[in-house]
Amino acid sequence: MSRASDDQWSRTSQIRILQIVENLDNRAVESWLFRIFLRASRQDPRYHWTFFCVLPEQGVYDEAVRQAGGEVIYSRYELGNKIAFTTSLRKVMREGQYDILHCHHDIMSAAYLLTSWGLPFRQRIIHLHNTALGLPTPSRFKQTLLSQPMRQVCLRLADQIVGISEDALSSIIGNEPRRRGRDSVVHYGIDTELFAPPIPDKVSFRQQLGFASETKILLFVGRMVDYKNPCFVVEVLEHLRKLDPDFVAVFAGTGPFEADVKQLAEKNSLKRHIKLLGFRNDVPQVMHAADVLIWPSLEDPKEGLGLGIVEAQAAGLPILMSRSVPDEAVVIPELVEVLPLAAGAQKWADAVWRISRRESLSKEEALARVEASSFSMSQGVSNIMALYRQIS
């Protein structure tokens, strides 16, 4: 058999999936999808995964994907160069002989669906990771003009519409009744092994940050951007330290609001009592070392899910969050308290202080309950592969 024939046989014996993502960097969606890919590719090698990265730049997971048998393709053109971008993407789609198109850009996926028109995909999936049906343009006019037409394209051309939560799914189907076999919710699966013992030493962690051993940590995890509302944490800390001067605020994440947080902390004489860690690849360990997770995201629109809320529960970390997170992210109700942002920083400080004094669930029980939920990695892989097996 010739090499070309052998390659053709290999392709036809596989089910080929084209995932369209931003790029394989350490963002919530891509990190989750990367972990699903690693587990799924080991369990069922019949499925070949290709990641088409809309951003023409390398990501932190690229090499690991290749080593695990996947493929990474970078767009040759910026998304703003519409004709060149879609022409190039269509060429990738046609030459790759893919069976499944899985798009992860909410209603922006309409552009990818239209690009695939007439090609022999056996299944087209759009995946809603947010509740805001926004488009990557600063123009409100374009947002208004294009949002509903693109939503309609998704509703009409997608074989399956998947939301990471009920709220995410409802954001696109609206009040329409669910179509059986088309509309579904698939929760993120988290790698609970990362939260398993041994538990890091809390005193050592505090010493590494330059804090005293008795310090209590109010933890913020997430991107340092406007809708995550990180500056509110500094306001809360100002009131909280009047109740308990042992409290500090620790931020794990990067983004444009890092400078704003530093400036506000300095203005409020809290510079010595906050620590910005930047990007961390050991968030489970940081959560284990903290005392309370604060999640003050803006409430309208809601988060698609709030993966950090699920992860904090896996770490047994008590949580104070705004009304920004879908109800289904609460796996362990006794670990989670919800307070509207309108209550103000003083009320939030009071709630943090009260939560910190409460006897918490054991970390072992918390982890077991998350592992038994729809957010376990095994359940997450099963749910994603169930989407693909509908064409097998």
C-alpha cells in the first residue's frame, strides 16, 4: 500500500473533529477543552482532534496536544480580514476531510457555520460558553445589526447547540422549547485529581508571600478585567480589616485591571495587605491555602458558568459570590453564600468575616461530592463524547 493510500485509509478509519477555538492558551474554555482532549484521546483513539486557532499565535498547550496525537492549525489571517480568513478556513475544512465541526465562540460561530456551508460535515456543533451574545467589535451599531442574524444562523445551521449551563443555553434559544437531540447542557469537567491530597502547608504558603503565619487570605481567582470586578475586593478588604486585621487579599490572575487594583490599594493604605500573584498554574494549591473565595463578578449578564466556583468547592473552600453565577454551579450549598453587589462593600465584609468563623466541611468530603457530580472529569468526557458518538 502506498503512503498516500495508507494516509487515506487512516483518515477514513477515524472520526475527525475540527475544534475552533481562540488559541490554546491558559484560558477557561481552552484549558477545559485541552483536559477533555487528553482524557478522551486516551480512551478512544478513533477520534482525531484538530484545533483551529482563530488567533494566529502559539499557545501554551500546543506541544502537549501534538504529543498526544492531536493537531494544531493557526489561522493565517486575522478575523478582521474577513474574506481572507474565511477563504483560508474553508480550505482547512475541505482538505482536512472532517466529520465534526465544533465551534466554541458563541454566536460568532455563525461565521464558521456559514464557512462550512456545502462541505460534507456529518455534524455541526456550537458551544455556548457565555450568556452575553456579544461580538468581537467595539461598535454598538454592528453589535445591534449583526447579533440577531448571527443567532438565527446558529439556530438554523447547527445540528447541536450546547450550553455550559442552563443560562448559557437559554441565551441563544430564548423562550423556544428545547429540541430533543439538538439542545443540551454539558457542564465543564474539572480535573479533581489536582485537588486531592497532599494538601499544601498553609503556613509555608503565607511565608512565601511574605505574610505572617496567622494571616487569613481572601482569595480572588480569575481574569483581572472589568466584569470580574476585582477593585471591589479592595473595597471589601478595607472594611474587613476593621473586623479582623489578620485578613489580606490575594489575586490569582492577569489582566488590564492589575494596575487599577494596585492604585486603589495604595490610595486606601492597603498596599502591604494585598498580593497580586499573576498567572498561576497551581490554582488548586492556592485555593487549599486560602480561607474564603470572593467572587464579585458583575451580575448582568451572568457568567456562563463560573468554573472557579466549582473548583473552589472541590478544594473545600468557602465562597462568597454575587448573583453572577448560574445556580447549577453550586454543588455544595453549605460552602456557598450569595450576596448581591448592591449590598455594598460593608455587607460583603461582614459576610466574609462571618463565613471565615464558620466551621467548614472537610476537604475530603467536599472533593468526594464534586467528584460525584456532573462536574467530574469522567462525566465531562462522557458528555462530550456522547455528542460525537451520535454519528458513529
